Amino acid sequence: MAKPGLDGHDRGAKVVARAMRDAGIEVIYTGLHQTPAQIVDAAIQEDADIIGLSVLSGAHLTLFAEVIDLLKAAGADDILVFGGGIIPDDDIPTLEAMGVARIFTPGTPTQAIVDWVQDHIKKD
């Protein structure tokens, strides 16, 4: 789980991270004010299956695109990217077209997010 950019509101990310942890999913929360490069580096270093981005700042198109591009450049585009936050419905198709696997909007039950993540974790 990551909070890219200058957005300082991380309650939602912490709630989702805690729900995933409680469901037995290993979670690494990178903290506030991470650059896309820091997020991608951490995901590769930790051998993550999925990156979850929480964006409330309005910079979602730019931040998601940079994470996706950096994953591709690193040959790590098998790491799925999902996200949530204040993301207009009209922007969701654009995000999906760039490779974001799923967007969860405010009000989504945490169990729905946990279920989606569990369904998309690589099975070894």
C-alpha cells in the first residue's frame, strides 16, 4: 500500500492495509509522500504481487501512469496495480486503459477490497 505524491490523508490506506493484514495478507505500507519510483522500488525489493495506491489529491492520472510506466521499464509489469480514493468515475476507464487493474471508490466495503486482492495474489 502506498500514498504517492503530496497527499497527506492516509486513513483510508491504513484501514485497507489493516483489513488485508487481518485477512492474512502480507502488507507493506510505504507511508506518506512516496514518489512513484520509491513505490516501484519497494514493490520490486519486497517481491510484491500487487501495489495498492491511495490517491486523494487529484493527481491520480499522473501518479498511476508513472507507477505503471516504471514497472514496465523495470520489467516488473507482472505486479498488478489497483487503487482507490477520490477518483472521478469518468477517469476510471482511462486508468483501466493504462493498465490499472481495479479502482475502488469511497464507500467500498473493505471486505470487497480484501476479496479482490486475495483473488489476484499470485499462487505459488
